[in-house]
Amino acid sequence: MSGPPRFQRYDKRHYNDEYYDDRYYYRNDYYGQDQRYYYDEPRLPTGPRATTAPRGNAQPTFKRAKVSNKNVMEDEEEDTWQPEMLFMRHVDIKGPVFERINQVGEGTYGKVYKAKNKITGQLVALKRLRLESEREGFPITASREIGLLQSFDHPNIVGLSEMMVEKNAVYMVFTYMNHDLAGILQQAEIVISDGEKKNIFKQLLRGINYLHTKKVIHRDIKGSNILLDEKGVLKITDFGLARRMKNINSNVESPNYTNRVITLWYRPPEILLGSTDYGREVDIWGIGCLLIELFTRHAIFQGTDEVDQLWKVYDIMGTITTDEWPDCDKLPWFEMLRPNSHKPSLFRSKFGSLLSPQCFDLATKLLSKNPKNRISASEALRHPYFVEEPLEQKLQFLSKIEGEWHEFEAKKKRKLLREAKQKEMTNVSG
């Protein structure tokens, strides 16, 4: 048998048991009379005091700690080292660890609460999963979302801190973010400069580009799913409808995704026409809608149902033609929803003066009706819009905002204003 021997012999007279610790060697089961056999390669210790194991006949500089209730190693001299990070400590907490403060969101798959950790004082967001209607155990959408979140590592993607079970309810715990984009844009008194808008949109593109690089489609891009903290960091959240792309040849086989995805106002034409063969381009349409929304402060396509939403797109972007989208007639609902007359695009007349020339060009490429003509997130990041004046600026407007704004609070505020206005009109007419 060639090669170095697997075991190396150390005589007892050279290695006293006082200097031997089981953690540092893999021990062989065979013992001789006055000899011990150990693996030739020692297992290195771990932790902040890690060092290399002794080799040859050199005496090691450590010995077994004279402590009965601790499995630690000590130097011969007194050690005053203290850990920089406290990993565990005993606390006496009765009841829930997280104290709810108020509700900040609600969606199809659960409610979101602002809460405070009683031990650390850290603010968190608790997303309670809806389990009432589930007959087959844990919902597949939540399981898929948890798996995706655990695989992400990007500054512009929200991270899952932990899972919590409390009183037969399951919560996902996230770092708390002070605002969402929809809540901020609905406050007319909040002024956002063009450089700050460019910063927001670039962070959004970076997050989407990361997802698309990992072959993940978000499938619910909208303002309320774009979070901002007080430091100006943007994070994409809510992956309840997200999924990884199927690893198939799209030229041979259709992925057959569901078309019951994406909030109506941000749904692209191919989904509205019943397509189940789509990809990253559906997210790009939502990104384009948000770019215009940064300047208009409201969604540009506000339909009441799928058919009305398609007409809202046609009213601004023009009707679909086979010249710009050759295979549009193959979409499942195209013939059923074919318009009776051709409408030209009014996109430039409506938004050309509101946007800079480069910004308008970027928006046009993001909002192409033919998904094959939409640019990718990586291409959008290299667009000349990001190098023209004004350059991107830090989000200084966040430091001037009073309170916290999410779409949930904005809706409550609008409802109170409507009720007050109706009450006032009733009193005047009475």
C-alpha cells in the first residue's frame, strides 16, 4: 500500500494525558499496551480562542480547564478575555416575546403588524399567515415564500429573520421598515427631488436584477411591496406569489404558469390576455409602471376588472398590432378581447413633458406591449438615464417625514377624510 500512513504513533512518555484533550483529535478505537494511535490530521478547534493542534513531540501551551461545569480550555496564565458578542443569556419573559404595536399592512395571505422585541428592544414586522381556510395543512404559497427568502442575500431584498408560532398562529419575522413607496407617494406634502427619484428607482432595479439573475419571478411588483427605511435603503418584499422559473426549453415546452397573479393595476397585457407562457418580463412591466408613478404620484392604469384594465392600457399605450407583436393572436383571450377600432399611443403626449428625454426613453422600453421587446433589469441599469443630470442623490426627504407611512395607513387616512367630507355635506344639506 503506497502513500503516507493513515495513523501516526505517539508514545505515552512524550504525551502526558494532562495535555491531551479529546476535542483536538479523532481517536482510533485501537489501543496498544503502552501506545495510542491517533489520526495523522488533527481536528482544529473552533471559536474565538481557536488555535492549531500540537505537532510532533512539542508540548502544547494549553491544559484541561480546572472547571467542573464548563467545557472550555484555559491558558496557564490568567485570562481576562471577554467575548465581543453575547450569543445567549437567560431571560425571564412571561407571555409573547414580541409586543404588537399596531397593524401596518394586510394582503391576500395575511396581516402585517409592527412589533417590538421585549428582550432586545428591536422593532420588527410580524406577518401572520392565514391558515383558517387551509384544509391540507401548511399553505404551499407560504412554504414557497419561506424557501425563497432563506435563499436571498441582497441589500435590496427583505430578509427573513425567524419564524414564530404563537397560539396556533404562524408568523414570519422581518426587520421593520418605516415606510412603503405607495404610502409615501400618496402624501402630497412629501417632496421628492428628481435625483432622489433616480436613487429609488436604481435600488429597485438592483433588487429586481438580483431576483432575475437567480431565476425568480416576483409576480406582484407594486408600490406597497417596495419598502423604505429611515436610512434610505429600499427593499422588495412580499414573495407570496413569487416562484422560481421552470428549468425547461421554452421553445419546446410551455412553463404553464398561472395567470391569476400580479395586482390588477400592474398587470401586463400578456397576463390580461390569458398567457401562461411568460417570464421575467412581467416584473419589468410593473417596474415601468412604478417609474411613471414616481412622477405622477398615482397608478397610470387604474382598471376595475381585467377587461377594463386592458382598455385602460389601450387608452394610453395604443391597441396591439401584429407589426409590433407578431404572435399576439396566439394568446388565449386575444380574439375574445379584440378591440373594434385601432387606438394610437398617447403615451408621449401624456408623459413626454413630465419626464426627461432619457427617462421617457427608459419608460417606453420598460412598458413595451410586446414582452419580447422589453429591456431586462440589467440593461435598464446601464441606461443613459442614470448618468444624466441630475445625478442620483441620497434620500434626504425621509428625514423630514413626520410619522410612518404605509399604504395601509394612507388608506385609513383617505377613508377618514371621505367620511368627514360626507358628514360635512350632510350637515350643510340638513
